[in-house]
Amino acid sequence: MTEERDQQSKAVGYEAVNVTSKLHDKSFTMEEEQEQPLRRRQWYSNRSIPSSKTFYAITLLILVLGTTAIVYMSYKINKLENAIDINNLGMDFDTPDVDSDNDDVADDIRTKSGSSYDSEYQRSKSPYRYNDQSSTYEKNPYYRYRPHPPRHGQAPIWLSLMSNSSDPDAAITFFLALKQNPKAIQKLERIFWKITDPDSSEYQIWLTRSEINKILTLDRKILSAVKRFLRKQSFTSVELIGTDVFAIKTTIRQASEFFSAQFRPYKSIKTGRITHLAQGEMCLTDEISQYVDFWSDFYGDPIINREATDPSKKRMIVSSDGNGTDAPTTQIFPMLVPQFVLSYYNIPDVSKTGLESDVSQGALEFEGQYYSEQDLLKYLQEVNITSKPLKIKHILGINDPSNPGLETMLDIEQLVGLNPLAETWYFNDDVKNISSDDIFTKILTIFELDDLPQILSISYGGPEAGLCTVVPSCDEKIVYLNKRYIIRSNIEFMKLGLRGITVLAASGDDGVNSYLSDCTNTIFTPNYPPSSPFVTSVGGTSLVNIKYNALQDQPPACTDIDPVLMCVSSGDEIAVSIDDNLFANYTSGGGFSNISSQPSYQKDAVNHYFRNEQRYVNKIPEYYPPSSMYNRYGRAYPDVAAFGVNSLIVLNDTFGLVYGTSISAPLWAAIVSILNSHSIKITGKTLGFLNPLLYKMAKECPECLNDITVGNNKCTRTACTDQCKGFQAACGWDPVTGLGTPNAGNMLEYITKLLKKKMNKTEYN
């Protein structure tokens, strides 16, 4: 990194890390990739509220939805040699030599050949030994560990050090994820691509949770060895989640002894929660390290709630008594209500027609975002929609109705506003109350539920590069740790798809860059999970040439809230970008993954986009950014788009307008739940993972999607300079708005014909 680059980066409060060569290096193998450990992710909410530049400068630094460091599971870092292939996501599974005369594992568990042991080997297998003189257990000096690379003594920038050492009696939870059998993963992938392909005779033949877990079940000897070892540690509790992840509750004292590490307490500067970070190296004994893929979740507050508190001139919040509070009275603010969205996207009004079958939809929340039934009911009253509150059994995790979160209420109100007849679910924190707020553990625990909503909407994400966007030091080890995290999380998303669950993820609010970028980075920063090949990524659009005529079935909100809020009746869609729209304070996310390869379902669409390169590059030099800034052959996103500005919300008994792809994802989720009702009626099955169907539909039914050809994603939510580079919207798929926005009526007609045609084939029945 040059001195000039350092100075530019520090101007926004962090050191940017140039990982171009690391993320674009295709000289690594999947097998060796699995040897590298995983760093916990940082997450942020993909919704935006307009605010001042000063507020953004401060807020965006604490926006990093940080989780904990995932410790290193192997003492050897290998150089990676070949490109990651999406069709090879299995974990490196090195079965150790085991001497056993029965089904249980023998005590003499040895490591790989070449390891050297001293004469104290037999005494080194337990972290504790019994002291006969004191009649107590003490740390075993012969216990052998494998090290974790140093953390450089750095804490994430969103945490404040409280003291030099954590309270030894403080409770923490961490996870041990065991290595998965690559053959089992490959088998699941083969099944996945068959049953999600609308051209396959096995389309929609979903698996059950038990069928998936049966394929993934590890060798009994391995599980026995790990269980035996964990029982020796006297942890507070040990629970096996699924087939290969142990959730362990313990104390700082026990964790320090177990990992031969020291912890320090940090306080979130936003939420006040306490987090414990390991200092220096962490170690794992040879006795189980050969079985373990990675471990995680030492920290209790991995996601920081992003709450706007300093409104700018663009923000409009109206108090519950109808008095405008934050905007000039001369400014007109366009407002989108469900009646307009239903009409614009040709969505069936199920409040009038009913649903063909019972369906369910859910919002997956993070960062302590809570749900308020009172706010939902007030919203429904203002938009004149009748619906029932969420059932208690569908509110999973921790909830505090007196402290509702903006993201949660936006998601729920979008879902219920467009499909009020579906059973709507709310997830916050871990459904088992044993993990913290990261995507891997949350999806893992949700998968293990017997009853799930048919659709999950996720309005959160983080840089695919993880800690490399926020820490002063980012070496190759950390880069690889983040890749490991992505791989295992992708497997969890695939498992949901195998059950017929649809997952939609907001594409992000910072274009091709990071929310901490000032456009000086030499490589774009993809967002995760929208860059996962196993989710449907949703970008955002806004409106120009807006008109404010009376709506058919106009709700009270159009006249009752405030004169400066006017309901939109028509307009032309463009991609959301902070440089193109007065009412957009963000830029819709999109681009190409640096980790996941491009799946076959989208290759034709992406190739079509790049075939236009020569046509446009001479007319518009920046139509395509330099190829060195992105991975042309990575998973391309978003897949689709929808409105992402000016959405009405009720939060804390207060009306407001919000912005972000957090609007777009639940909007699409509500549409898919309506489509699901028809699919279930015809085939008895949900639509499940959508992407193969969507790209097939775009080819065969162009009128099913509204092609967005205006806009770009070069800016972030705060930076928009001549240095900013990005992609342009174009005919067909593009990395700005994907395949386009929905025409739900045409989509429904297409899907109905497709499914009925398949039902007439004997092999499909």
C-alpha cells in the first residue's frame, strides 16, 4: 500500500487493505482451502436512513457488524494453488489412524505421520491432571496444543477496551465445527442442482431434514472421539447441533485453559454489550484438532445496531400526532404504499382474491432488532390492510416489543403489507439462545428446526473480505479465514435449499464497494450473503418522472400523515444510486464474488452482458471498470431488483420513510410467497431455490421481468467522486439490477404453465 493510499484511507478512519492479489489469485485448491481456518464475519443492515455527513462519518465506522475471530485449526498454512470451484465445496476430511477393537474410539489417538512426540506423550492427552496432594485438577504442563496465528493485538474498531483481563467467571459460548466428508458434500450438491433445475424430472423433489443429515452424518468413531474429549473438560453444557457442530457453553476461565489463551473484555460503543476477545495465539490440542474444521463464537455482540440519530435534509420522520419533525415543509417527499406496489408490479391482491394454498414467509434479523405488534397494527391501519398479528410460536429468539428495531419493522411491514394472508415469522438472535449473531450459526440452528417458513428474507450482510476491510493488519491468513467462513455458510444455505426453502438477500447499499470505502481501493468489495450462489440476491431501484395522482383504493396514509408526504401513482424505474436521485441516499449493491465461482444457471446471462463490452466501451469509457478490479468469473449478483426507496414505515408509534435494499428483499419475498401458493396447489411443492427458474424465465418470458437499463453502482452511500468506478445497467442481466424487477402476474402465468406441463409427465409424478 502506498503512502498516499494510507493517507486517503486514514481520512475515513481505517486503513484500507489492498487484497487484490490475494482475492484474485486463482492458484489454490479446494482441498488446501479447507485447511485454512475461518474468521467470524462482520454484518451490517442493508437499510439506510438519510443522515448528515458528520453522522455518517461516525456511524459507518461502528457499522461493522463485527463478530468474533475464528481461531486457527492447523499449525500449517499451505499455499493455495487452484481456483475455487463452486461444485467442490466439501471440507478436507483427513481420517486419522485409529486403533480400536470395537465401535468406540481407542484412547490411543495419534496424529498424522511425521509428528514428533516426547516421552510425555501419554501424559499430554488431557488439558488437566489430577493433583493427589491438593485433591484438585490443575493445568497439565505436558498438554500439547496447536497454535492460532496472532491477532496482532488489535481489537475491532467498534469495541472499547474495558480492562486488561476478562472476569474468569463470565459466561461465553463457542462452537466447534468438525470437518465434513467431501463425498457427502458432493452428493448433496449433485442432488441440489437436480432438484432445483426446472428442466429436471426431479424438480421440486425436496429432501427432509433427516435425509440431509443422514447424508452428512460423520463416522461414529470421530464423533465418539470428540465427545469423549469434550466430556473431560467439565464445560457448563455441550450440545451437538445437526451432524457436525458442537455448541459449548462455558466460562472465561475454562476457555482460557482450554485454548491456552487470555481474554480481554470490550464494550460495544453502540449497544453497550460486553464482548470477550482473545489476545495473542489460541491453541487446540492434537487430540481433536485433526477432526476440527474451525471454532467460533467467543463474543456476545457480533453485530452492531445501526440507528440513525442525526437527520439530514433528505430524511422525513413524522411524529405519531402528524407533525413533521425533520424536513423542510417546502420539500415534497414521494411515498410508496402497498397499493401502488401491487399495481406497479402487477401483483395479485390476495386480500381480495385469497391465496390458493396456505403459505409462510419470514424475516431473519440480527443485531438485537425487535418486533412490535403495536407498530405493525398501526401500519396496517394506515395502509388499510387487514391482517392478523404474528403468532407467538412464530416469534423465535429473543424479543423486546418495547424496543422495536427499524430493520425488523421494515421487513415485517413489507412482508405483511404485500401478502397479509401468509403466516409471517420473525427470527432474532439464535432460536436456541445458544449462539451470537453471525450468519453461519444462525442458518445452522434454523435448519435444525422441524417447522420452518417457506421463505426467508435477509436484509443484512457484510464485506466478503471480512476483517480485511476494517482491521489495520490483514495478511493472507485472514483472507483465507474469511473464505473458509463463506464456504461453510454456503453449505448451510444449500441445505435450506434442499428442503425447498427460498432464501432472498438484499444486495447491499454501497454499490460495488464497501461502506467504509472512499473509492480508492484497487479492488471492489463484494457483499455476503448476496454473493452466495445459493441465495437469490435482490438489488434496489428508485423512481424518476414521478406523478402523484390519486390511487385506486387509496389508503388513509396518503392524506392523514403529513401534507409533504405524497403517495406515488406512477414513475419510471432506474437503479438506485446516490448520484442520480434526490431521494436515494445509497447505491444498490452488485458485482462479482471473489470466492464463489459463477454457477451454470447464470453463465449465459453474464456472458451476454460482457458481449456488449466492445459496443459500449468506446462510447462510455467507464461502462466497464478495469478488469483487475473484479473477478469476471465469480458468482455475479444481484439476480433481481425491486423498489428500494421512499417506503412508509411505522416505528415506535412514529411514521417515517426509509431507504435501502432492505426494502427490496422482503418485497420480493412477499411476491414469492404468493407464487408459492399456486405452486403448492399444482405440485404440492414450494418453488424453493429460485435462481435456475428465474434465469430460465428471463430467457423464455422477457415480459415476466422489467428490464432496468438506466443507472450504475459506482458510488457508495457516502462517497461519489471521479475516482469511483462501477458497472452500468444494461439490456438483459447486469451487475446493477440483475434480471430486472418483477411483473408478478406474468411470472405467475409462466410458472403455472411450466408446472402443469411437468405434472403431465409421468416421470415428474
